[in-house]
Amino acid sequence: MADPKGFLNHGREVATTRPVGERLRDWNEVYVPGSLLPIISKQASRCMDCGIPFCHNGCPLGNLIPEWNDFAYREDWSAAQERLHATNNFPEFTGRLCPAPCESACVLGINQPAVTIKNVEVSIIDKAWDAGDVAPQAPERLSGKTVAVIGSGPAGLAAAQQLTRAGHTVAVYERADRIGGLLRYGIPEFKMEKRHINRRIEQMRAEGTKFRTGVEIGRDIDAAKLRKRYDAVVVAAGATISRDLPVPGRELNGIHFAMEYLPLSNKVQEGDFVQPPITAEGKHVVVIGGGDTGADCVGTAHRQGAASVTQLEIMPRPNDDRNPVSQPWPTFPMLYKVTSAHEEGGERVYSVSTTHFEGDEDGNVQWLHLTEVEFVDGKLTPQPGTERKIPAQLVTLAMGFTGTDQENGLVSQFGLDLDARGNIERDADFQTNVPGVFVAGDAGRGQSLIVWAIAEGRSAARGVDAFLTGASELPAPIRPTDRALAV
């Protein structure tokens, strides 16, 4: 373990963010570069000799958190990154984007602020990249088997890297013009600069993984023909169908899904546009949806110079602290969270529901009408007399996703079975009803966290490897039926 008295001697310290006025003038990550290294050894020392490390259960990857905390405390960065990579292909992604269910399950968190596991993780991997410790791991021999991976989000990339390292010839198909899936076009630059994705892609290319961008399976290539071309296929296409809001006025100009809005600002950072085709500049912006995607829209609107930003959430405001009865440790609690985007301004309104939109004579949205709602007999019920309208010249719908894309023909051409929630069904080995076709990530699980996506990719890779060779030594951290710790 680290310092036996670390959790007694040191309080919790987190990464320092840059001043709001400074970071709103650029799209760089919000944290002060290098601010973690001076404090991270002390923070790692707060990891306890807790006997049963529940952080292992909080994280679906089974990250060896106490071990790399110990190495970080001793500043043995090489050993720390080796332990980190033993269970996680892309810790620089999770260290920036994961909401850290491991910290919710931290034993210290029972009666003190939890260990800053996420900050320790990102410090280790950033130090490893700077030191040149992250090198390609090419396979010792090739199996002669070929695998196609559909989708280049975290699940697809994890599956592809595992299978390439196992000796199979892997090609990743991505319908967008660049590799990364939601990591590339769904996550704003201020949360994760895309250089982190780029260097991982170069590592994977050096290991032997092939990438095919601008190719949509189902439209550009028939899925059935793809199956005949490869020995196995992994479908990691995500759950990309956005949940809509079918209320009067939805057809007005200026109302967009979050995933219509967010990618355009990323394309500006890639140099594709000088100005995004959809911008918040000078507009009153309303974001419908209180989750992380909604917060991403808030931060993006701030940087584009919005006149005002309002975020609406139909559910009540969460508690500031864990309720020991309804959300006991070590479950992942739903708490009131202030992200870096919320620190930058705007208003958050809870327990409200949109009734309709109002536009001008040119068909552009101008107002959003809403009403307050309360739980009555277990149902969210509008409250009479609470109706009002707020200015809305740009509205983004960030209410989650309902399932994988079925319009492009991928599901039907393969002949895949779906479950009641619209996800692709799979067996215990992540194989679908079509032999040799596997599914990983949100396409099979439904909308979830990045750690679950990577865990799914790693586990599906084991299923593919066993299918191709008869046995596998690849790790499988989760089963398809596993779910997050809950009451």
C-alpha cells in the first residue's frame, strides 16, 4: 500500500482549472497543465489498506487501483503505467471523461472525501506518454484470421487493439471522416483535446490495426458481404439514435439534436470550418437535458458567445450528498454535479417540461414554453399555473439515446435480433444470433459510460478470439448481463 497514514495526513485536492475568463477564449482543456504532478503523490497516498478494495467493483474494467496508487505515491511511474494498462487500453480517455464510479465505491468515501482516483489515473498516463513509456505492442505472430470492427468509439477501438495484439488482422470501419466515434465528435475539445486520440491511433497503426474512414456498413458496403469477407465481425456502432421531443413547434429552425450541434464545433477545431454552420453566437440558448451531453452543449455555447444559456431538466434537482438509504455506499449516486461548463455561467432549471416552441414569421424558433412538474402518484405531472416562456433562439436536445441505428441497413442486412430496448442481442460470449458476428458497447448494452464501453470491447475481443482459435487468454472483465452497482 501507499502511506499507511496518508488518508489521515492529507485532504482531497483535485486538478486546478484555468480561470473562466481565460478558458472561454480558447478550446483547450480546462485544467492548468501540470497542476496535478506536484500534489498527486500525496493524493495517491490517501489510498487505504482497505482489505477489500471496492473501487474494483465500482469500475467495470477491474482497474488495479490500489496497486497503481502505490506506485504513483512512490513515483515509480513506469510500473504505475504498466499496472494501469493491464486493465485499460485508454486510461487518458477515462481519466478525462469517466464520471469515476470507482470513487463512489472508494472505502475512504464512506466517511471522508474519496481518493482522487481519476486524477491519479490521468497523471500516470500523461507522465507515461511524456516519458515515452507507451510503445506499440505488435503481436509476436499472426493467426491468419481476419476481423472487421464496425465503429471506432471506445468499444470498437478496445476490441480492435486487443484482437490485433492477439495476432489477428483487424480492420476498423468508421462512417465519419475521422477515427474516434463520439470521442472525436461528441466530446468537446475543452474536455479532451483530440491529440490524445490521434496518438493512440498511431500506436494502433504501428501495431497493425487498419482503419477505413468514410465507410458506412449497411449503406456503402452490404453487411452480409462484409461478413463473407472476414472471419469474424464486431459491431460497435454505438447507440446513436437521439431521443426526440415531439411537441408543437419542433419543426422550427434552430432546434437541433445535441449530436447535430456538438460535432460542428469539433470540426472547426479540426480545420474543416472557419465558423460552425450551427452557432450560439449572440443567441439565447436553451439546452434540454441535464446530463453530461447537455453540459457539453452548455460549455460549447459559452465559447461561441451565446447571449444566455439555460439548461432544463425534467427531474428534480439531485441532492448535494449521498442519501445513505436510497443511494448507499458503494453504489454510484445521482448527485448534484457542477461541471466545468456550469462554472462558466448559465442557468439550470429543474422539474420543468417543455410544452411547445414558438417561432417568428420566418419559421425560426424564438420562445420555449414550459411548465413545472412534480411527482404525483409516481408520475411526473404538470402543475397548473406554472406555465411560462423563455427566450430560445437555439435549442439543443440532449435527452439521451434510444438505440443503435437501424435505418442504414446494418441490423437488417446481418439479420441481427434486437431486445425489447432496441439493442442488439448477444450471448454470454458477446456473440449475436449470427455466428461470427459479435457486438460490443452501446449497440448491445444501450447508452452507458466510457468505462463500460472499453470493458465491453475487451470482453467481446475474448469471445472473438475464442471463436477464431478455440481458446483465448485475453481478459474479459465483464459479462453482457453485468450492470453497475445499484440498490
